[in-house]
Amino acid sequence: MKIKIALLLLTLPLMSCAESKQKKDYIIFSGKIENVPSNKLMLGGEKGNITLELNDDGSFLDTLNLGEGRYVLFDSRNRLDFYFTNGSEYNLTADLKNFKKSAKLTGTNTDGSHYLMTKFERIKNLRGNNTEFYSLNENDFIAKEKELAQSYISYLDSFPNLPKALKKTEREELNYYHLLALAKYPTLHRMFTKQPEFKVSKDFFKELDTVNYLNESAYNRGGSYRNLVSAHFNRKAEELAMQEGTDKYFAKLKVFGEIPVDKIKNNLLISAATSDISHTDKLDEYYQTFLTVSTESKHKQTIQEKYEKLKLLTKDQVSPIFTDYENHAGGTTSLSDFKGKYVYIDVWATWCAPCIAEIPSLKKIEKQYHNKNIEFVSISIDAEKARESWRKMVERKELGGVQLIADNDWKSEFIKSYQIKGIPRFILIDPKGNIVDANAPRPSDPKLIEVFNTLNI
């Protein structure tokens, strides 16, 4: 009996030890972050988001039950990326005014977090200026991108204690990031070098054509693969439009609609339709085609709502109005002030590069139609805090016509009524205040003069 009791007592410490070594399924996250106005930040994990509550001095302590993986600490302007493992404790100190540079993380195996916190800054420094990078000729670009891709992997490998799961997914991500740079090259090269007719060589897409673009699990993880899938199928739509002379908006519906993976198909369809339905001149046909190819009821509802609003913006419908917009020349101006004349409206902003690119063409047309029965009205949607920048740019660029600024940037009723989601946007209104074209040609498009000639302006 004494022997049995002794054995039992001996096993108790062993059992206690075994229990203490069981892996905890939570993470302790603490620290202090200064200069957070609301005393709140969002912390996003792979299983959801939580609000991180800070004390008045910026300190915090939280127990996370979102599991091992990537985390993002963020507000509307800042973000930090981490990789946390279950059973670990981490401490962060930072100043929100200089979030990334001031951030210091300590704790159990921080290699994953330190890699993610420094990855993009390193990529940015290695790649250099985007304009210069994508302006390289094709051969130099390919050589440079190959060199960069190898350096990204070398940097990943320089962290010896990375969690295996992170190392595996990050290798895949870096490969997709490399392929995405290749996919973006033709479009960005045309834009940065101002060579709209530029085409890559026949073999340029060879590496891209070996990718499986129907990997739903990789797509669900997001990151560069999702953008790569979008770039691939958009390229296929462009090729179809050129080969068959198909309308570019309908080409996307056709190509995206034939994708056999519903998640990918429906995401690409809604992404395209949200914008394209506002630009097509075949509104009814576009809407019906979208309903045919989409298999997601929520997306159909979204596009139906847009369609019904856009029906109010078709030719000969009464135009939405704006009232008492600030005029750069002084006072305020309303759309009704132009009654009896055609009105060509340019919706733009000082930060919009494509908008600014249209200025020389707009000036030329304004001069050509001076003293004709048409007013050229530019409406800036710059935010309240940028009004001084707007005033200075109007003067510096010597902008002509009537220069106005909307009363509530993107949220202005006139902007919302015209369903404007991207700029520049051009609108043509007739002397009675009715819509001629809610998506009029740009000043740089020769079709604009054809429209003016048809109207005998």
C-alpha cells in the first residue's frame, strides 16, 4: 500500500509539469502608444477585427483569441503588420505621429513581425522611384525585376526564426508580387512614358501564362495573388476587345462571366460593373448582361440600384443641379446661372494626375469655342482643407472657364446624383438644363468636337 501511495505522489509533479507545458491558445498583447486622439485603434487578425482600447496614457493590455497568424494594427492613416503565435506575449511601444519608425516590438520570437514591419519599406528602397522603374525599356525592366525578386527572397531568408507557416505563405506571396510587377508593366510603361501605342514583345507574358489563375484558396488569402488574377483577366478582356472589336465594357462581362470559380468570377464582375455601368452608352443592355452572368444575388441588387439611379441620367432627362458653389473669381455660382447655354462640366481635383493631364486640351477647346453658346465649367471636389491648394493651382495653371469648388467634395449632392466614383468626369448639359451626355468625351478625345458639331455649337 505504501509503495502505491509513493508512486502516486511521484506521478503528481509529472502530471503538473505536463499540464503546464500545454500550449496556450491565446496571445498577450500589451504596450504603450502615444498621441492616439481617440484612445482606440483597430487590430485585425485572420479571423476578424477587434477594437484595441488604450488608457489615457496610451498604455494597453489585451488577451487575443484570434489565433496564430498575421495581425494589422491600424487607424484611417497608419498601419503596422505583425505575426503573433499562440502562447506568446508581445509588447509594443510607438508614437502614432511617426508610427512605423518609432515602433518597437519585444516578446516571444518577433522575427515574423520584424520581417513584416520592414518588408515594404525595404522593397520601396530597393525598387526606387516607380516612374523610373516602369519607364525602363523591356529588357532592362525584366533584368531589374529578376534581380529584385531574388533580393526579396534573400531578405526573407535572413530571418532564421520565422514561423514555418509564415515562411511558406510569404514565399508564395513574393513570387506573386514579382509576377504582378510583370503584369502591370505594359500599362504603367505606356502611362509613364506617354507612349499609348507601346506593346511588349511576343514572349513577355510567357512566365505569366504558366500561373494557375483559378486557385480559390490563394485568392481568398488576398494579397498579390488576388491583384494578379484581376490583372490577368482584365488583360484577356482587353485582348478580346481588340481582336473582335467588342465594346471594352462588354468584353469584361464576357471574359469574367466565363470564369469557372464563382468567388473569382463574381468578385471581378462586381468590381468592373460598379464603375463600368456608369460609363457605358448601352445602359440597358449592360445591365441585362450583368444579370445574366453574375450568380451573386447581393451583387445583382447593388447593380440594380445603380441602374435605377443611372436611368435618371440618360439623354434628355433633367440634370441634377448645384447651387451656390464657391467661384474662384468671387461670389457663388449655380447651374441655373447658365440657362440658355450648353454647359460642359469638368469634375476634377488638384491631386488627380489624369485630370491635370486634360488641362492643355481643355484650354485649347475653351479658346476654340470662345464666344460660342457654351460655358466651360470646372468643378473641383477637393476637400475643405485643400481649398487653398485649389485656389493656387487655378492661378498657377492659369485655368480658364468658370472655376468652382463643390460644397462637400465627393459627398456633394451634385456629385452623388451623377454617380461619380472616379475622376476626371465630363458632363454635357443643354440650354434647357437637360442632360446631353452624363459621360461626355474628354477634351483630349476628338469625339468631343464631333459632338459639338452635331449640336451646332
